[in-house]
Amino acid sequence: MDDRFAAARFDPAAFDTARGWIRDGRAAVPLPGAGETWKRWSRLLELGRADLPAARIVEAHVDAVAILAELEGPEQVLVGPDDLWAVWAAEPPKPRVSATRSARSWTLDGTKAWCSAASFATHALLTADADPERVPRLFRVDLRDPGVTPQPRRWASAGMASTDTGAVSFDGVRAHAVGTPTGYLERAGFWHGGIGVACCWWGGAQGLIDLMHERLRARSSELAEAHLGACVAWDTAITGALRAAASDVDAAPDDLPGARRRALALRSLIDRACTDVITRFGRALGAGPYATDPVATQRIADLQVYVRQSHAETDEAELARLTLAECSRWIVEEPR
């Protein structure tokens, strides 16, 4: 913690929870594809169910550890007990961060948008436009460098506000390239990590289902019970799909085409299921929780914002193109 908190006007509640989980071992999860992927994903579900903003922070931390292990080797991953890693890989048209190579290192200049844990992460993996190709490449940085400055936050929503997401500026910050220039995206692990994010989404939805169940104990009706039953059906289906996907990842951790299809499909399913759970919560319980229940309103707001990290129809169109391409190859290769 330092005086950057004051500049960001940040309430560190989610930070405190995430830090506690890391210190007490609740955030210690196996690497994806190492034989215990379901254990990893089930822990992310558990954390999202308890506190979605804190789970968002922890998910990035454990994803950073997995990325470093994959691209630099497990023996090179040195994460201290007080370290908190972030992954900042959003690539809007602007602002941008540029990476310039010198004789022995790289330096970063510019501003990175959509940085969660902006004022309290100790390290980050981030993408920056690298010379000479000016294509995004992954770098690791120590955020305690004096050239790193979190910008004043402009977060209008109550949803996910405690993740401290905002812009961070870099001024001559020393950085280290991670992996090959295109290695970050060209790996199955990128897509395994995308499912980890979706596990947090669904954990948030499970927390809302828990609230619905609790509230309906005191006031129930057949219609409200039907909405709860539909949500329980979603939970059964999605939990089963994630378990099966975890087994598939462990069986073929380096299968890039399979990883991409799997992640696109599961993220689409979970996005739509989360939206339906939010809708059914309101239809089952009416306006009361939205007006008088701060726990419910915060959980709904957090989930609504976080699940929009999904690319929705854009990803579904990509899944369709992959499927059509596979069908075309099958038709061409099928003997007459």
C-alpha cells in the first residue's frame, strides 16, 4: 500500500479480501492443463461466488503466474508472498503503450487503459506496441517503478468499482519481454485462461442464485420457484460442462484449435446463462431487492459489468466461422 491510493480515491475492500486469499492459500491453484484443471476452475468458481470483485483480482494474479510458467518456465516464476500480479492486455485503438528496445532491455512509454488493480498491483504483464513491427507484445514490469502512475479513475458504475480499474501511465519504465513476439496469443493457454475468467462470471451467478434461494425461503410462490429451478438447471449444466472441459484440457493441454473452440463455446454459454440468472432474479423477487437489499444490488451490478468482458456475438460469429471451416475441410477430404 502507498500514497497512490489517495490519488486514485480507491476503497481497498476487494484488495484486502484478495490479499487475504493469497496469503492464506485459497488462491493457490494448479496450473491449467497440468492434470488438475478442474481443481483450478472450481476454486475460481468458489471465489467468484463469495466476492466477485476480489475474485477478478485473484484470477488475474493466478493467470499471470500461469502465463509466466508457460512462456518463461516454471523454474523462472518467482512470486513473493506480498506480490500481486495483474494482466493488462486490452488493446483499444487508443491510448497505447509503446515499447522501445535498448541494448539490454526495453522501456515503456504511454498510457494503458482498462487496468484492474491499477493502484495496488505490485507487478503486471501487459501488452505494448513493440519496435520495429509495432505489434502488441507481452512484457512484465515492476509497478513500483517511479515511472508508473495510475491515473484518476473515471468509473461511473457501482459494478466492479472496487477492482480499481482505470488507466495507468508509463514514462521510461524498464520492462522485460515475455516469450516470443507473438507467443502470448499463439498458445492454447490463452484460451484456457479465458475459461478461468468465465468461471469467475459463473461464480458470481452462483452467488446470486444463493441469494434467490435464501430470499425465497421467506416468501415463495410457484412462479418464483420456477425461476429458481431454471437457475438451478443452468448451474447443473454449466458445472458439468466445465468439468468435462477441464478433463479435455488436461488430456490435450497444447491443442490450440480445440482450446479456442472450447473457450468460445463455454464463454458464450456462461454469458447467456448469467444474463438469464439476473433476469430471473428480478422476475422472482420483484423490485424489492433492487431498492432495499444492498448485497443483492451490488452482486447484480458486479455481475452485469464483469460479464460484459465477454465479446458476445463477436465471439459467437468466430465460433461459427471455425465450425464452417471445419465442415468445408471435412467435405473436401471425405472420399467420394
